Amino acid sequence: MTKDRSKPEFDRELSDLLPELRWREWMRRIEAVLFATGSPVSREDLARVVGQGVSVDLLIDDLAADLEGRAFELAKVSGGWLFRTRVPYASAIRAAADVAEQLLDLAEFDIAVLAAIAYDQPVTRDGLKDIFGRDISRDLIGRLHARKLIATGPRSPRPGAPYTYVTTEQFLVAFGLQSLRDLPDREQMEDAGMISALRT
């Protein structure tokens, strides 16, 4: 007699559980998925582990409430959700764990160039030169690429079709943004002297 080695069917509905236990189990499934991944998980992906027609948003709200007072939180970033450590615990993590490669460790000018790319994308190196009044080194562009904060965008329609640069999902995650619409208002930053100060 041969054993049936086919995968057991994944039970999304959990109809054998009482409603309150079913809801709790769906919350735990979402928690497990978010815990196991290091990047934002979309609503559509989370919907695959809960019953059909169940509100992922309500489950997320309940899970977030369940995490109140914990060292980590549920954050909506780049079109999905992920767990991240609450700010007050960052120094404790740095003191006890080797997280050096996870830190952005960018110079002030690097951040200014990254901000210019975020606001003006897609932008060429010549476009960045116009903004800053000086050449932007290939090394700096390479560092931002290596950290996956920027990527190559569409070729510019100008003669020679130079490369353009755009920000990435990792940029949104690194700065805790849901989308580029969450960037601080450019005029307010200029009025506060933040952008112009970084350009000199």
C-alpha cells in the first residue's frame, strides 16, 4: 500500500473552529507571514492565508492593537505591511547585535542626492549636476545602487539616451514611506532651508 504524498489542502476557511478562535488563528497566520519575511507583504498575499471575503485590514488592525506595548510594531510601507522595531529600542539593538550592514550609514550629501532623485525622478546625472552645481560621482551613484535605494530608470530621450535614476521599494522601506506621495512637501523643505542647505 503506497502512501499518499500529495500536499494536504491548505484550510483557509477554518470552518471547524468557533468564530472567535477562527479570527485569532487568521491573525496568527498573518503574524507568522510577516515575521518570516523581511519585506512588505501586500494585502493580496495576506488574503491567501485567511478565509475568503475576510477583511485583511480588520485583521491587521486587531494584530496592531495586539502588539501595543511591544518592542516592535506593524508598519504599512510600500503598499504592504511589515514588522519593524520601535524607535526607542534601536540603541538597544545596536548595543547587542551586529546590525552594521543594515544601517544606511549615508553622508549628508549622499542623502541630499537621494532626496533629489526621489523628488525629480527619473533624473540623469546631468540633471543632478544642474541641481547641485557639480558633478555627482559614479561612486556615489554606485553606493546608492549597492544599498538598493536607487535603480536605473528609463533612458532619457535626450541625445545619447543617458541613464536615469529612480528610487526603489527598498528606499520606501528604509525611510518608512508608504509611497512617494509621503515624501515631505518639497516647498516646506526649501522654505525651512533643508534642501538648499544640502545643495551647497
